[in-house]
Amino acid sequence: MTKKLLVLTLGIVLFSLNLKAQGSFEKWPALKNFHTVISQTFHPAEEGNLSPVKKRSGELLQKAVLLHQSDIPVGFSRPGIIPAVHKLYLASAALDKLVKRKVEDKLILAGLKQVHDCFHTIVGICSDKKD
């Protein structure tokens, strides 16, 4: 019974964090646009399908550039956000280079995971409001 309660509690926590992140996306359109592409490339890759990331790595980089150049919305400009966005840009550029060089799939997947981790760092900073 306690295991079921733990799983339910964890599910509720993850759901609420996702809702917070969704709110963050609405307030930062460049982040929302990046999220669209990362979700459409990362989730298929988790299932072994790297075709979407191979086709869209340039688009992912473009969204990262736009995010990097965008104004940070009020409330999100706090310590760590600028370096996190810069790291996302660098990771996206590195991934695009890997795809263009047609390296092994495991290297592309590792690069995509790094981009995904950088994205989640940004989401974490955005969701960790002290308001």
C-alpha cells in the first residue's frame, strides 16, 4: 500500500512541475518554441528513432539561437539562467555538427541527451520561483 502511495505522490509532484514549466513556456515564447522541437526529437530518440533529430538538428539549433538572443522575461532573470541558456546553445550547435558529420548514432544520442539536460536545467531555474 505504501508503494502505491509513493508512486501516486511522485506522479502528482511530476505533474505539478510540468504545469509550472508549461506556464514558464507561455511567458517565454522562445523557450516554448525550443520545447516543441526538443520534445519532437528527444522522445522518439528515447525509443530508438533518431530520424527526427537527424532531420531537425538544424532547426533545433535555430531555436536555440533564437532563445539565446531573446529577452529573458521578468521573473526569470536570476543567477544561472544566462549561463544555462548559453550552454544550451553550445550543446545544440555541437549536436548539429555531429548530425552533419554523420557520426555514430550513439554519439548523436549522447549529444541530444546533453541538449535535453541543458533544456531541463533552464526549466528548473524557471520553475524555481521565489515569488
